[in-house]
Amino acid sequence: MNVEASGSADVIPFRVAVRAWFLISLQTFGGPAGQIAVMQRVLVDEKRWIGQQRFLHALNFCMLLPGPEAQQLAIYIGWLLNGTTGGLVAGTLFVIPGVVALLALSALYVTVGTTTAVTALFAGISAAVLSIVAQAVIRVGRRALHHRVLVALAVAAFVAISLFAVPFPIVVAAAGLAGWVLGRFAPGVMEGPTTHAESDGGTPPLIRDDALHSARPSLARAARVLAISLFAWGVPLALVVWVTGRHSVFTDEGLFFSGTALITFGGAYAVLAFVSQQAVHTYGWVTANDMVRGLGLAETTPGPLIMVVQFVAFLGAYRNPGSLSPWTAAILGSLLTTWVTFVPCFLFILLGAPYIERLRGNRNLSTALSGITAAVVGVIANLALFFTVHTLFTKTSTRTVGPLHLPNPDLTTIKPYEVLLTALALVLILVVKWPALRVMAICAVLGLAGAAPSLLT
């Protein structure tokens, strides 16, 4: 089948594709690595709809973009197989189970989140989350920091954001510029170890790698996609601003998370440091402990980890409802935030996918991305520091010394049981290499066990 000659034709029967994407959406636990692995297993290994090389090419393109790369990969492959409609369906189904689950868990959290049992449950989950973030630092570091100059760039990013409170967008922009400069004047720094993909070795995919192409890009198509996407993205936000006012919590959440959707390079862990800083210290929507617990909830639900922003928006609107009831405000805030977070993903893929070949060959863009990826290691390390301080100590503050902003936990308020749980979680994740969900389940049970004496009195 020559897909290039009929770019709009469905490669896979649409009904079959919808069923496959729905089943995939129910298995998307474990963060982007787990989600990508599910699509690899289902689409490449089992169904043989696309080949390994085409899958990797699509993934490389998605890694260049801000936003959750796993959802964008689903949109991209859906677009390849069934055109624009396929991309819309694949990307939407990818997030719906997580949206529903996290909405229910957020409601449960604000209802019974302060009880002894729930507090103990989240204490265990927080310990597991800390170990998962530590694992992310190690995994990303091994992939990205293949030269000591890149290690220095990661350290500089960590120091900038954790000690000098440099805004996350500035760190990303500086890292991208540094990567571009290194690529031009010290190209050896940016050249990682060469790897060779193994051949599939199985039956040929339904559509050959070299046949999976859509129609040639055009200015008219790009203008149409851009106009429709910006309309879908901006109109709900504009209505909220018009109805609730410029200074409502809904307007603040809509504008803030719209901006966040444009700077989420490096995955959810990287941008969560920025979200945590703003949501806790600037807007006061949530506490630091809420952020840790929200990440734990997002880890236990299907879909992209960045959906933790839905939890943040739910709590922020519930606690600042304005003229609405707290429940109405919470649902409105969380759904608006989910909308403005994920609509840009469709825009980026549907607009940019036809230009993938040109982007893949752009060396300047590649080296800039390498610089950002190196800095992301430092940003995730800062997130690990943030979670460590607020998980293991009851009281903590920030000490300011000139331009420095130093974390200042009260050492007398250390939580011994949480320290033990965290140590156990680190061993299970890093040494035993158990799946994250299993470790979270064990830590949750142990958290409840630690509170058993209080629950029985």
C-alpha cells in the first residue's frame, strides 16, 4: 500500500484502531518509560502495525517537543495510521482513564485526606515517590551525561534552580543555548556513544517503514491546523476569564498551565520542579506535602505523569472557589487545566509531523536538545531534593542569604519511620529493581501498618 499517494486513507480499520488505543490507555502506568513500552509491545511486537525503525523515528520527533512524549507518540502513530481523526482519538483515549481516576482520587483526598489512615497511607506513598524520582535522576543521567562538560551543565542547572531560584524557563533556554554553542565549537562533547538498533527479526510489519508517510506539508494545511488548534485552546480559557474575571483562581490556573504546557521539555519530572515552586510558594494553591502526595496519586493512575497538574488545580480551586461551590470550582479548575495542558500536544504533532524528516536532520536543533536534556538531570535532582526535605521532615523553611535560597529543614522534626520506608523503597527500586507500582503498594501498606497503633486507639 502506498500511503504517500493517499495520505488521508486509513492504514488500519478505524474501529480496530480505536479498540486498540482504548486497551492501550488502560495499561499506561509507570510513567513515560512504561507507556512507551506498552505501545512498543502492542503496536510493534504484537500487532506488527508499524516497524521498529518507524516507531523510533516517531519517538525521536516527540522528544524534541514540550509536553508528555508518550501521549504525543500516541497522537503521532494514530495520525500515521488513521490520519488526523486517528491522531485525535489516540491522544484523547490516552488520557481519559487517568483524568477520570485522578478526578475521583482528588475528591477523595479533599474529603478524607486529613484522617489518620489517609495520612499514613500517603506517608508510605511519599517514600515510594522519593525513590522513583531518584531513579529518574539516575536513568536520565546515564543517558544524557556522556561527557564531563554535560555533567557540569547538569550541576549548573541544579545549583541555579535549587540555590538561586532561577526560573525554570530561563534554565531551559540557557541550557539550549549552551548545547547549540557546544555543538558548533566543541562538537565532540555533544556526540554520544554510538548505538545500533537491532533488527526486528520477526514477521514484516503490516506497513513497511519506508511506506509510512503522509501527504507533503503545505502552508495551507499548516495554517488550518494552527487556526483550529489555537481556537480550541484559547476559547475555553477566554470564556473563563470573561465569566470569572482576570484575578480569579480559574484564570490564574488556566494561564499558568497554558504557559507550562509550552516549556515542559524533558518530561514531567523536569517541569514539576517549576510547578511545585509556583503552586506552593507563588500562588499558594497547595502545600509542599500536597505536591508530594499528588505525585503519588498520579503515579498510581494511567496516563501521563504531568496529569498531577489536574490534582494541583483541583485543590487550588476547591480552596479558593470564589462565588462557586467548592466542588463546582474544583471540577471546573481541574478540567480547564487538563484541557490547556493537553490541547497543545495535538497542535505540536498535527502541525509538525509532516516536517519530521527536516527536523531529524537539523544538527543545530539536535545539539540544543542535548543541552536541555543535560540540564534536565539537574532539574530532576532539584525535585528529588524538594521531595526529600518535605517527606522526611515535619517542619522546613527556606533560608535566604543574599542571592542564595537554602532549604532549611528543622532537624528535630525528622520522621524516623518515613526514613526507614524511604530506604526500603530505594533498595526495592534501585537494587531489586521492582516495578514502581509494586513498590508504591508495599510502601502504602507499610505506611498504614505504622499508624496501626493510632488507628486502634
